[in-house]
Amino acid sequence: MNIMSLKDYLEIAGTILTLLAIIFGIVQYRKAQKWKRLEFISKEINDFENDKDVRNARFMLDWEETEVELYHEASDWKYEKRFVLVDDDMIKASLTTYENDPRQNEPYSDIEVCIRDTFDILFGYFEGFYANIKTGLVSFEEYYPHIMYWLDILSNPENKYKDDEFKKLVHEFLEYYGYAGVLWMFEEHLIRDKE
């Protein structure tokens, strides 16, 4: 008959306590990582929502015609002169490419350049989100609640905030200038919208 000694019991107890400590450490590490991810996403979304150009792009997407502070960086201008009345036709003209420009490559007006730059910044944020998703830093689902409204306006044929021509021009603009991440987000949004 084999009787375990006190030493054997202490070794078993030590092994169990070590395993419990490792498990506790892993759980704490995962909680800390989740918290860091949430902080990171919160900062990203906060930067996105507080960027004046992104805000301007969102105003332009929300309205057929609205007054937008396009020249917010021109601090030496009178406050009222920084605002421009922008409509969907102006946005469409701004987002044409050399391949689809009905004006035969006429130069863009200063306002059109400003509108285009504003949308470039919006799309640049989306590209940054896409890069974070593709590296595995965060998931699309973590960004999605904050951007789905804008993705829907820009990509969903059933969303009537903007007409089909508008969405077609946006799509062509994104393809022409290599915004593959934004196009990927459009596809992901449309998949979720059908579910």
C-alpha cells in the first residue's frame, strides 16, 4: 500500500496554487487588454467625431443643402466668410475623377477643392479604421455602431438621403483614388444591413 506523505500533499497543493495563480494572471491580463482596446477605440472615435472636417462632411451627408464652415482654418477671415452654402450638386462636382468628369477636366473651384479635401479627411479616417481592423488591433464590430449611419448614406441603395448618382460618384472616387478600405467597409455594412 502506497501512502502519500505530507511532502507529497504539499507538492500537489503547490502545483494547484501555481495553476490557479497562472489562470488568475491570464484573466487579469485579458481584462487589462480589453480595457486598453476600449480606451483606444474611444480615442479613435472621439478624434473622428471632433474633427472639424469630418463634422463638415457629416453635415453635407445629412443635408441636401447646408451651410458649412469649410474655411474653419482661415482664422484671419471674418467668421461669416468661413461658411459656404453647399448642396449635393457641389459635392458631386467635387468628387468627380478624371475618368468621369463631365466638365472635360476643367479645374476645380476653390470651394470644390475644399469640399473634396473635407471628404478626403473623412475617407482617411475610415481607411485608418480599416488598417486597425486588418492588423487585428480591433474588430469592425467595435467601430460599426459609430460609423454605420454614414456608411449607410454613402453605400446603401435603399437609403434615400443621397441619390444613386451621388453614391455612384462616391464609389468611383474611392476606386480611382485607392480607398480600398472604405470600399471594404461599404461591403461589410451592406452584408450586415441585409441580415
